[in-house]
Amino acid sequence: KHLNPDEPICPSSLGSLVMRLTVLGLFGALGEDCQFEDHPKSFLAGCSVNCEAFATLAEAQVACAAEATCAGVTFSTNPAPKGYQLRAGKAPQPSTTSEESWLITNRGTCSPPAATVPPVWPAPRAITAGNTTLTVHRSAGFFATTAPIPADALARIARNTFPHNEGVGSQNGADVKGLQISVESEVVGFPQMGVDESYNLTVGVDGSAKLEAKTVWGALHGLETFSQLVVFDFDTQAYTIAGAPLSIQDSPRFPWRGLMLDTSRHFQPLESIRAIIDSLTYAKLNVLHWHMSDSQSFPMESKSSPKLWEGSFSNEERYLQADITDMVEYARQRGVRVMVEFDMPGHAGSWCAGYPEVCPSTSCTQPLNVATNTTFDLITALLDEMTGGEQSQPGKPSGLFPDDFIHLGGDEVDTTCWSKSEEISAWLKARNMTPDDGYAYFVKRAADIALSQGRRPVQWVEVFDHFGSKLDKKTVIHVWKDKSTLQKVVAEGYEAILNNSPGSNSWYLDHLDVSWDAVYSNEPCSEVTDDQCKLVLGGQGEMWGETVDTSDAEQTIWPKLAAIGERLWSPRAVNSTALAQGRLENFRCLLNRRGVRSAPLTEGNARSAPPGPGGCHQIGGGTEAVLV
């Protein structure tokens, strides 16, 4: 229907506009009888006290948040056709300018202002909200469920949802007295890449609250969202949830959303790693890429090659295999996959402390010696400990790291030490190989070992640079170079994960001069087609450890990793830094309240301390954020 002040407002637009509204995750009540037609006067309209035309979605949302906004406000990013603009309570009228400016309008009759819904990070795929605020009744059995959710997870969610030992509620009327949780699949096991992580969350005006998910991992994300929606009112000393009736339908854009943690340049104690894993779940991140070894140290116990950890910094800075087992299980209970990396053949000088025979010489230690089977026998045995020699199956995890992927490094290989070694030079010459050919031989043989043990190898993009289409298609390319490299990778049909380093929007978290908004604006698929984007599994923030240890790890990771988290979880159209800043500042304060040492957003270089006294919401000039 066309807009008419005497008719109900229906969304009417080009066919793609309704789908776009869903993708944006913006909300509004849609009439059941709405007709959609391709007509220059067909628009998507909504309701606002101060009805104006706006040039951008951001302007409309800011204005809507500032006014006493009506319930059911609906936004669209499509502009009006040239020569038209929307005015309050009227059908489209000719405009005196050629600007394509419109976004919200009203019919002249408004409902009471909608309730302020706490912001959720990362932004959900779709949400609708009403104007009723309910009291939440805290109780020991609030999250009771028969779903196979780990008891520790429910206890953790309860602590985060109800941090104060008050707020039992009236237990009368429309209090929310519990969250009904249902999970379709009873299979738990270890989460693997591509598992269904979707959930639906509803809160009715009658106090009913329901969480539905296909898997435990989706339910955990829904529980995190619920915990962010519940707010403690210090004046009434009660917990509340605003926006009922509230409905959220959510699922991630990319299946791979992670953090690379380097424990080889500086050792990270077990408790620090556990705290970091906990914090990943708050932003719905699901991968810990554990960069275990590098030139500087090899901190992990190997039973097949027990001298490897002679390359650790000290006897105290080591991980037992029992520690690894406990950490992987700790992550599993939080829906986090753990993928280990042993960088090879470069970045492996620490291996020589215990096994000098796998290195070119004691004075020129890397790349690892390509000319002896001793090197590959050690690698085969080491990886077998990690993989168990076979692919993990549901209910039958295999190896110390049951994840389907294992990272084999392969980056920044300087073959000078091979050329200096008479033994290796002779070996290469006998096979009519150049040192560069030897590098290609090494990384392919390492990948074949991983594949034979039921794991998909992940290798840095330099491996693709040398092999191109000759690589096994099961190989995942980890792209840290310019996005033009990603174009080449996906054009050849390879799957990729992204953390491109060059430039001012790097996802390398130790690049302290890169601001959160630059990180947030880094769209993974900006240089590839939509079809090619399907080969991009996701990405990671990279926490290289040269200048990071326990003293500053968390404030270097956060809040920039949260910006990456929303870029990988939320719909592509959720990309306004202006609209994100208030929500991210709010999320940073939530991290602080949960004990995560997240740095301020806007204090010079990342991980800088606050410049002086002030509340969490005041640092950097931030304001309270609302979900619009």
C-alpha cells in the first residue's frame, strides 16, 4: 500500500528491501497484509515524534534515540527516489532538492516511548522490542534445564547475570522468574568448525522467557545475550529487563571467529589463558589459536620428543600435557575450539636446544633441516600426540587437540642457513632443487603428515604464494598479507581465514597505533565477490607476544578484539562506527565489571591507561548506549 495518513503503515518497497531489513537486524512491526511493489512512491516507513527526512541511517537512528521514540520504529537504508522525500503523516511529496534523503516518518499518532533496551555486543542478526520493563527474579534455579549444557557454564552465566547478592524480585505479577532453555540436539562432544550456533530468545510481557537453540553451542551464545540484557537497578535494588515483548533471532555471519595467542615470545600462565578464554565468550568468539612455539621458546611437553621443551625459557615456564588436556576441556565447556600451531620450518630455532640434529647447525638454527628424515620423523611423532593419529568423531575426540584443524605455520622462511650448510646444499643439488624448492617440499610434506592424521592443515599465506593451485584443497590459507592476496586465494577455490596485517586497519592487536574504529571498519570481504566470500571462513585478532606478557595481555586484546568480534558475527550492514562506539564503550565497561582488564577505547595507543579520574562511561567522552 502507498503511504496514506488514513491507512495503516505497511512496508512496501523493492523486493530486496525486506530481506535487507532482516539482514540489518533493525526492527519494526510489519503488517501481515502488506503488498510490495516496484513503484517510485513505495517506501518503508515508521513512527517518530519528530518526523524528518535524514540523509543517512546513522542520522535517523541518532535522532530516534534522542527523541521520545514511538514503538515500532522501522528504518531502511534505501533512499527515496530523486525528487521525493517523506514528511510527517503524509504520502511522499515532491522535494525542492534532488537529494535522496529519507529514513523515518510517522502518521501523527504515537504510542508511548519504547523501553530502553540494553545494548548487546555483538549486535544480533534481528531483534524486535516493545516498551515494557520487567523485574527479573534471581533464584538458584533460574537457568535450570534438562538440556546438556555443562553445569559450570550455567553457574558462570548465573554469576555474570546476577553479580549482586540482591534483587530477588517481588515474585508476583509479570516478573521473569526463570529462563526456559531448550536444545534440539543432545550431541555435545567438542565443537567443530561449522557447527550450528544459532539461537532464538524471547521475553514476553507476561514474564515468560524462552531460549531455543539447535545445539548447546548456540544455547551458550543465547545465554550470553540474556546476561547482557539483564540490568541491576541500584535505586530499587532489583534486576530488570527492558523491551518486552522482546524477540531476538541470532546467528553468526562467519563460523570462524577467534584470537591467536602467542605463548612463545612471552610465556602465558595457565590462569591467564583461562581468563582469556572466559573473555572470548563474552563477544561470542569461538576459536583460540594457540601459537605454541617459535624461535624464542618451545614451552610444551612432548612425550615422543621429551627434549623439545629444553627450548623453554625456564623450567617454570612450561605446559604439561595434562595442562593442555585441562585447558582444551575448559575451552570446550565454553564453546571455544582450540587449534595449536607449531610454526615450521622457519620460526623454529627453539627446537634445536633439545634436538640440534633437526637444525642446519648450532649457530644457524632455522629453517629446520629439510635434508634429513630425522626432522620429519620428529614432526610426525609430535603431530601424532596432538591428533591421536585420526580424525575426531562425535563422542570420540582424538589427540590432545581434538579440533579438525592444526596450524603448521610456514611463514617468513629465510633459507640462508640451508645455503650455508654443505650437507643441505648437497641434498638440494642432488635433487635438482633450489632452496626455494626445498621450502616448498618441506611445507607440503608437513601438510601431508597432518592430512594423514585426520587434520586439515592451516598454513600462512606464503605457502600459497609458493604452491598456488598445487596445494591440497583441504588446506586452509591464513592470510596476513594485503587483501589482494585473499583475492588470489579464493579465486583458486581455497578456504581462508583473515587477519590482514598491512595498513592502518590491521587485525594485529599488538599494532598499538591502530584504533578500534579502523579495526571495526575492516570488512573481510571488501575485495572479493559475494560468492568468493563464502570461502572466507572468518578471521582472528592476532596477539603476537613480543611486547606482551601477563601484565598487559588483556588490555592489549580488549576492546579491539570486540570490534573484530562484531565484524565477524553481525550482519555485514552493521558497520557504522558512529553507532557502534556507544555500544562498544558499554561493552568495555561490562568487561571491566566481569574482571577483564579492557583498556579505554580512545586513549591514544591501544592499552593506554585512563588519563585521569572518571567513571567507566566517561572515559573518552562516551555516553550510555541503547539498542535501537
